[in-house]
Amino acid sequence: MPMASRTVRNEDVQKIIVEIPENHKHARTTILLNDGTELVFQEATIANLVRAYTTVKTHPFTTRVVLVGQKVLAQKEGYAEWQLLEETH
């Protein structure tokens, strides 16, 4: 079943909170929408979004980056088992 698509505009956002919660080491980003929807992102998700966004905005030829969630069994020390990795063609 396909998921519904939704564009979030600046005027849809009531508040964005970026913080390191008590007893945590990593930042969380919470986006509160005017309709009551609350989206909470882990630091790694935002870091991947920023990396992809920066690539698209600054690379002279790249106009699209697709990140795909994958379980990585042989991850680097300190990295999570689940990663958002760039889709390869």
C-alpha cells in the first residue's frame, strides 16, 4: 500500500527544537506542526539529511541523492547497525 505524500511548508511548522535530551549523548530534532503532528528525528537521521542536502546544493552536477535504510552487519565501531546509505545505480 503506497504511503501518502505530504509537503511540509514553513507556514506548516509551529516550532523546531534541537536538543540533547538529559542522559543522552546525541541530539534530537523535534518538528511540531500546526496540525499537532510531532516528528522526532535522531541525530544520525538529520546528519544524513544534511549531508545529502549539502551534496545536492553544492555539487556542480549532482541534482539528486537517494538514501536507503539498510542493516549493516559489519559496521564501524561506534556506528549503529541500521544506516541510511546512498543508493548506488
